Amino acid sequence: MRVIRKAEPAGERVLALGTFDGVHLGHKALLDAGKQYAQQHGILLRACSFDRHPLEVIRPEIAPKLLTAPEEKEEWMERFGADELQLLHFDRKTADMEPEDFLRMLRETVTLRAVVAGWNYTFGRGGKGNAELLLKDGKEHAYDVLIIPPVRTERQEIISSTMIRGKLLEGRIEEAGTMMGHPYEIRGKVTEGKHMGKNIGVPTANVEADPRKQLPAFGVYPCRVITAAGVLPAVVNIGVQPTLPSGKVTVEAHILEGEPELYGQEIRLIPGDRIRTEIKFSSVEALTAQIRKDQEAATAWLARACAAE
């Protein structure tokens, strides 16, 4: 998939519009509709998004962390059918653009054959642009507009990036992954830590996660660690290590089988639901005893997960 970061003229395209944070099942429905239209007409599907979450510019104090880091987002957009991904630069000038001017910019960039957008997609200054305006503009400028209705869970909840983020902050990783249509994961390089885990007989890999990434609730999780050499079972602690504090939020994975050398490697963590919250123990001995229980719980979860596959 080609990623476009600067405006360049192009021929006929179907444009899929959205923030696409998490690239969840609602986004997949949108991309599926766009891909079907594009294939029927023999043209390319271009997903059109921004190079950052708009709230980072509009209201940075409430801007959310990202469900998918940029490289993850690109991978899942391609897997879900996009031929191209255009990342428009979002700054104050973009935020202040009138909805009609935003649509004019899109029409000047490509020959619009169709636009696909979600039922609640908004654009332009103050979010004044909506599905109604898209339909009107499409009629005036001779392109089709496909508005995709919400996708719901089995409990009839509307799937959204906000809802998925909420599940992560409750430690309900598997439910978040179901809504995304793919596993939630944390990527990063293994960096040198303080070796506190090794000192108590539980060596860990300190994963330097993207600071923009939405981490789950603090606590302990069963986990699959994906490395260049294969998949390793692990238990991961996310938090501030209250018993042996490091002074920052850390993501530390303890491999359950062997002690592979992972320093300097880029790895991926795919956690399951939280085993327990992060708590402060009265002693290192109490912490170590609990870690053994966490290892047992993680091993049991991994065994169930393997059996279900």
C-alpha cells in the first residue's frame, strides 16, 4: 500500500474518510464498502486521514492516546483493503478550514468517483461538515456518496474508538480486540532497565512503547511476545512498579520459557485480559510470591488460548 504524505494529483479514486484510530470493525465495514465499489469500477480505494489526531491541535489537553501507532494503522488499513493511504497534515489552518473548502481540496487532489464515510463522520471548522453536506456536495459535483451505518456488538453497542479505549482502561483487552477485529498489541524496542526483576529471580524485557500509544489499565497480563525468532509465552506488567518503583510507567515482559536475549530487538506484545491490578506489596518476598501466582495464571490462560485456536 502506498502512503501519501504530500498532496499530489491523481486520477479517479474512491475516498474513504475517517480518523481510523484503532482500525476497528466499524472502519472495516467502511473500507469493505469502498473496496467493493472500487473493484466494480476498476479504480483504486484511497483512505484519507490525518497525520495526527485532530484533538492534538484543537484541544490538546483532552487529546486521546492512540489505539494503533502509525505503523500499525498503516498495516491494518492495507489488510482491510485500502490501496492507498493519504495522511493530510493537520494543523490550526486545517482545523479552521470551512467544510466546503475541505471538500473542494479533496476534489482538487483526485478525480472523485465516490466518497465513503461513517454515519457520524464530521469535518471542517467546528465539525460542521456531516453526512448531509457530503450527500449535497456529491450531487452537485457528480460523485457518489456512501454513508455507512454503525457497526454494533452482540449487545447492540455501537463500536467506536472511544468505547475500545474504555475497554482497555478496564483491562478488558480481549473485548477490545473483538471490537477491533484484530488483536490489540504493544510494539517497541527492548531497552536496558534497572535489572530489578533479575535481582529477584524474575528477569524482564523492558519494552519502550510509543509514547502516543494507549496502554491498558495498570496491572499484570498474560501475553504472547512475538519476536523475530518466534512467539514466546510471557506475563507482562504495565504500570509504575509501586513495590520497586522506577519513577516512570513501564511495560515489562517476563518470558515464561527460558531467558532469550532480546535487548535491542523490536518485539510485539499481544496481551490477554488483566490477571490483577497493580498493587504495592509489603516486601520483596510478598511480591515474589505473587509473581509466581501470576506466572501460573498466565500459563493457564495461554494453554486455554492455544486450545481454542
